[in-house]
Amino acid sequence: MMGRWRVGLAVSMLSLSFVGSVRATLGEGGPTWTIAVNSNGDEVRADEALTLREAIAIVNGNLRVEELSPAERSQLRQLPEIEVSRIEFALDPQATTIGLTASLPPLQAPVAIDGTTQPGFDPEEGTPRAVVTLTPAPETEILRGLVVMAPDVSIRGLSVYGFTSTHQRTASPPAADILILGGESAAIVDRVTLEEGQWRREVTDAVEDVPIPNNVTIAENWLGLLPDGTFPERRSAFGVWVFEGTNVTVEDNAIAAHDGSAVITSVRADNLQVNNNQIFENGFRGMPDALRLEGYIDNTAVFDNEIYNNAGAGIFLFNPSGAVAIADNIVRSNGRRLQRAAIYLMGSGHQVRNNEITDQPGPGVVVAADPPGDRIAIEDNRFANLAGLSIDLNTTSNDRVKHFQIGDGPNPPRNSGNRRKDTGNRAIEAPQFLAREFYQLGDALTVDGLAEPGGTVEIYRVNESGMAHGPLSEPVATVATDGSGRFSIELDSLEPGTTISAIVTHPDYGTSEPARNATVRSRSDAE
């Protein structure tokens, strides 16, 4: 054990003074390894087995191979310099839970941590269950499971839960299963200690030479869940927190049972991809929205996720910079604790397409007016069982808290050019059908109306009763308006008695609220 450091067990030893080591490690270009973790212990000690803490220290360049025992060295295989280090797992099948006694060192060099290599992981299972578990040891409080502060990092196939802090008058630093940060944000976790029951942080100079993590992948993990899919007694604060990172991919994960949001961003998360995740039962004791995105998030894509049974909104964009695409998601049964829109949008240029949005105690999609949201396209979606409009464009005159949460209902006709400035999507008006009833002549049905000139009108089938505007249950057809705003389309797929509504989208403004409903009648109804 000569020259070796050892993990202390006392809470007072939980110092995270590592920014200096980040500076020393990144860019050194040391050897890369495949490392097999074969112990679920949490010590750094020359013995017969290799721990995850030791593996991370080796990759970071903080633990020399010469300091390992022969048995530990046998778990390493050096890779060509062009390859990224890999941490794999060969744990005893009866001892696959790693109980941390202190915070792990941050990931300071490119590495793939791959829990799918543990015997017993079944990639053919519908939603593959993690076998390797990362959690604080009993009676131990740790804020973060894994901290990513390097490019080209991937984390796969782990169950990660229980990372949080005791709630106090002064908020503790970011707590999450996985925290991604770099640049000046790296100082957030510099010299943080728990002393006399209070989190304390020594303010340091800005960290300018820690790069912003790039090309980070979080995949096939069970975040917030035990390997058997049940909820832990001690829940994590947040799932994936992208405080500052770029080109981060969060895919094929189950993210559930967090006190706050499943995925949250702060300073920068451009090119974030959140796809094919199961996101449920989050936000019941903290930030209520399943996905809470803010900061610089340009070119972010949220697609093919199932987002359900969360406490607040399914997706909430809070005053972001940059445009987001939200497509092909199932967003259902959210707002379980607080009345919210299923999707609430601030900002401009977003696209919301081909989503299924149902069972919400509020509107489907709300576009904010303050700060003004515009050029937000909301097309080809399906809505059902909402307590509000399918699409609701807020106005600045409705500025109570509830309007920022659930919208403000149908807007009056635009009677002034100034309305363009005080309403979401620049007050683009809902289409107006030229009749409340349209009659079939044989098999032909012509639907005509007025909408924004130069726009595209989308006709919807309405499958529910009781609302004057929608809900927009099923898209039927699209038609362009002419220079005067007139549109006319022949339809042959609607039966008498069908209720229809419509929206219009214009490239300069975005998408409107739903039109007042109209009804299809047979010719015999008029006789």
C-alpha cells in the first residue's frame, strides 16, 4: 500500500477537490485500457480484485498500473492509443451491487463504462434490465452517481439510484444519477464538503481549461430504478443533468422515480438527443416536469419516447436559446401532482410533430407569450382526453401563474397589429370554416374556409364531444390557403355525423389554435 491513497469512510472526508487533477489529466494522451471490474467493493487497495473506483482512477491517470497487485493487473489489457478506454464488469453474480462510501472521482478522460458486459445481462429482453447497480452504501449520503467531465464518454447498462442530498435552507450543489458538466461550470463541484450537516463550497477561480464534454452517450441504463424494476426507498434527486455539455445522447433508458425531473439541462446542451426512453413517475417531490430543458439547447431532438405518469408537464422548455424538435413521442397521463400542459413551450422555431398527447389535466401544447414564442410548428399530432385546448397560444394579458402552467383558452379574433406582439406564435388566428355544417353530395364533401394567407391548413377528425374547439383527434388532410386566405378541399373519408376541426401553420408565425368545430351532414339531413 506504499504510495497509495485510500477512500476514507468518514463523511468529513468527502472532499471533491479535483479540478486541478482534471487540468493535469485531460490532454495528456496516456495509455488506454480495457479494465474488468471484478469486485463490488469501494476501496483503492492492492489486493486480489479490482473495484470501479480503481478502474476510474486508472483511466483518469491518477493510479499507476505499477501500483496494482499482480491479480489486479491481470484484469487490464492495454489498447491501441487510438481507442477509448473501456471499463467492463465481471462481478460475482451474487454481488453485483456497488455500494459507494464516498463520491466517485469524475470521469476525466474518454471512457466507455459498459454494464452490458456483466454476465446475466440479456440484450434480447424487451427492455433490457441492468444487472450492475451503483448506489450509496447504507447510511451514506452522496450527491452524484457519475460525473462526466470529458469528451467521448459512454455509460451503458447500469442501475443507478439513491443519489440526492438532505433538503436544507441553502440548496446543495446539483444532485443526479449522472451529471455532465465542464468549462466554467466545472467549479460547481470543486471543493464541496459536508461539514456539521451543512454542504459547504469553497469559491474558486473560474475553470477555463476544462473542456465542455462532447459526444457523451447515456444508454440502456435503469436510472432511479432497482434492477428488478421496483422503486427504491431512497430516491435520486434527478436522472440525467446536462449542466454543460454538447452532443449528448440519452437513449434506450428507463428513467423513473426521481424526486425531480428525469432529464434536465442548465447552461448548455446543444445537439442533445433524447430518444427511445421510458420516462415515468418523476417529479413528485421536486421539479415536477419529466423533461425540463433550458439554456442553450439548439438542435435538440426529443423523439420516440414514452413519457407518462409524471408529476407535471411531460416536456417543459423554459426560456431556452435555440430550437427543439419534439416528434413521435407518446406523452400521456402526466400532471399527476400539478395541473400542467402536456408540453409547454417558450422560445422560437420549435417543431412538434406526430406525437400522441393524451389524458392530461390541462391543454396539450401551450406556446408562451412572455417571453414571446413564435414560428413554432405543431402539426400531425393526435390529442385525446384533455382539460383544455389541443394547442393553446398564450397572451400577455393573461399573466397569472396558472396561465404560465396551463394556458389561457381560446383567443379572441385578432383586431390589431399589436396583437402580433402579445400572443404566442404572433397571434396567428385559428381557421374559420365557412359553415358550421357541411353536406355531402353523393360521396363528395367539400370543406372550405378562411385562414392565414400563405399558410397550410390541416383538417382533423374530432372523436370526442363536449368541446367547441377540438380536440384534434386524428389528422385527415392538408390544403394550402390562397393569397386571400381562402381554402377549399374535397374529402371522401368522412362519414355523416363526423365532427371536424382545423389548424393552420405559417412559416413566419407557426401554428394556430384549433378552429371552432363543424359537423359533416348527409344530404338527407337537409331534406
